[in-house]
Amino acid sequence: MKKSQNSKVKLNSFDKSFSSDVFLKKPEKYREIEQFCKETKNIITMGSNYSYAPLSLSTDSLVLDIKKFNRILYFDKKKKEITVEGGTKIYELLNFTLNYNLWIPQLPGYPYISLGGAVATNAHGKSCGLHGTIKKSVKKILLYHKTHGWLNLSEKENKEIFELTIGGLGLTGTIVSITFNLTEFIFTEFLTKKKKISSISDIVKNFNVQTKKKRHMYSWNTASDMKNFGQGFIFESTPRKNSNKISKIKAARKNTYNFPICFWNKYTIKAVNKIYFKILDSKEKETNESFTSAVFPFVGKENYFKLFGTKGFIESQLIVPNYALNDFLVELEKICKVDEPLITLLSFKIIRGDQKLIRFEGNGTCITLDLVNNQKNQRFLQKIDKLCIEYKVLPSIIKDSRLSKNIFDQCYTEAEEFREQLLKFDKNRVYQSEISHKFKL
């Protein structure tokens, strides 16, 4: 039998907020998962390690890398069901299911994320206003827990643990396989319409009016020009069919390029935003987009993140309730004009869902801000934290590594319930990460 690799290696979170030597093991067989878990006190599972925050890393836990668990175990075209192992990448699933005009529509913007990781973070994509989060497509989960062994989870079996596991950040055990309910998808591309907007207030008008449209709706806005804060474009994408087939999504190319310093400053951000605005403005109001470019906008743009340099970046993602959107954006604009934070990306999309436990989900508008990681921007985001409490806004713990336990507890009203249920299930709290340490989960 070929021995599984195991070693101590240096790993980073995607936003580079956490970097450390961790003890890593790479099981290839189910019995090796059991074996490696028996040999250590604390564990955390890693899929692709694309988490912005250190969800799958810990200096005190064995990091169980399940990349080798990437097989399709079961498929039924008539029932529209598929069972895949947790290390399977999103693109591997789609390259198979799209041959049968089937998919899951709740897809984050990068196809190389593992499906186990997508379930553990309750992932969503640009269409979250229509399709919600990935929880809607999950039928069953096979979980391995060091104490409890192999567990089948679903709405009918171990329902409480099923609920804890989806969006539970890997703290209930290793997601070994997932059964998804698939959705018909007979289209091959997207028709994207754009609308130019001049200010942040246009977001409120357009998003509130058009929330019932059966389209993917999102925006790109500038935050570097305080005189024209929020100007940009709103996009509406509708799937359509043509004679072409959807091209196979290729495996990720290795990108070893690293920018030694942060490229982004107030001058470069303003210049790049101005150029990008002109490029978008020069395009037709209606354009056809390939499946990959529409669903996975970050493919081919990976160097954007590397240009933040060795200190990395901060991403703040917020769900703002519809009733509070106008007031929140007024306050956001005021703070931006005073503090002038270095925001490289400002974007909006509609999101739908019921917020439970510690899942990033809810009904409202999802706002994304990417910022340079420096003390000035840290202070700016502390002011945004206060707005989150005031307006009952939900910040993403998956994206924003600097969030404190205090803000987490005040914004996630069922955080204590999650802790109690998790402790009831796992009295020894075997599965731990840097994030679970911070939030006392």
C-alpha cells in the first residue's frame, strides 16, 4: 500500500491574515481518515484552502487535507441526484453534470473551491438573489467524526447535526461526501445588460425596484473618487441558449507570482478604476458572456489579489436588510468621505435566505468591499462594525479575518445556540481552527 504523505508545512489563509507551520496529513483512503484522527487530539479539515479567513488552519490541530477525495460516487439523471466526495472541486462537478444539462446554481465565483468547503461555508454566488445559498441543493452528507464515527446527515437523519454542519466551518467533523439535488440547466451562455449609475443612491432605487426579476443582478462601483462616490454599473445576467457547447473548465494553472509590496494606493486605485470604468462604458449595453466568465468572474484575474503584496488584503462582506439599506449607505458614504479608506472593490448583489446559527445568509443586499490591509483601513472598518450593530447588518466571518468575538456575538444572534449544540454533539471539541479559537466555538 502506498503510504500517504504527511508533513509540517507553511500555509497561509487566502487573505494572508494567518501564516504558520501546520502539521498536515493527506489521507487517500477512508480508513486513513480514521487512523489519522485517532492519532491526534484536535483536527480541522482542509479542501482547497481558498478560505479568505483561516477556517481550515490551526497551529494546535492536525490539518486533514482531503484533496485526494475527489471522486463521483453516484449519479442518477432521472432523480437529478449526484454524490461526490468532499475534496471534489466545483469545476470537476460541472464538467460532469453539464453534459446532462444539470448543475447546482449556488456557485461561488471561483471554480477550484472544494465542494466540502463550499458546504462548510454555506457558499453562494452572483445568483444568490434567485437561488440562495448552497444549503438549498444539499440532500445528504456523509460525515466522519473522531468520537462518533461515520454519520449520515440529512433532513430525515441526524437533522440537528445536518443543520450544524452546513455553514458550520468544518467544526462538526470531516465532510467526506455530499449528495446534491441537481437543477436543470439547458443554457450555454448569459446575456448581460448593463446600466450606468452616477451615485450610491442609485443602488437603492434599482435594487429595491428589481428584486423580483428572475435575473442575476450585481454591480461594480467606485469608491476612490469621493466626488462621484458609488458611480459605476449595474449588471443583469439572463441565461440563454446558443448552438455552442459549454467549454470544459480546465484545472487551475499554478501561479507562483508574488508581488513583494502592495501595488494598491490612492493613486493606482483611482487610475485603475478610471480605466476600468471607461472600458465598461465603451462596451455595448448588451453583451453575450460565456458560461465560465459569467459564473466565475475571478478566473484569469488572480493577480488582482497578489497585487496586495505580502500583507494581503481585507474583504468585508455584509448583508444589509432592505429596510436599512438607504440609511446604511448614507452613513457608509459619510465615513468614506472622512476617512478616505483604500477600497479597491465595491460591489452589490441581492441575497435571499433564512439566517440560522452562524450561516452567512439572509434577505437583503450583499455588499462587498476589498481594502488594503493597513491600520487606517482597520480603523475605518471598526466604524463599519458599529454600523453593523446599529442596523442589524450581518458581516461575513468567512471573508473578514479581523472581526472580533464581540462583533460576531452581537451580529449573529444564534451564535450561543450554535456553541451549545456543538458542545452537546462534541463534548471534547475535537475539531478546531484559528477561527473557532477566536470566536470560542
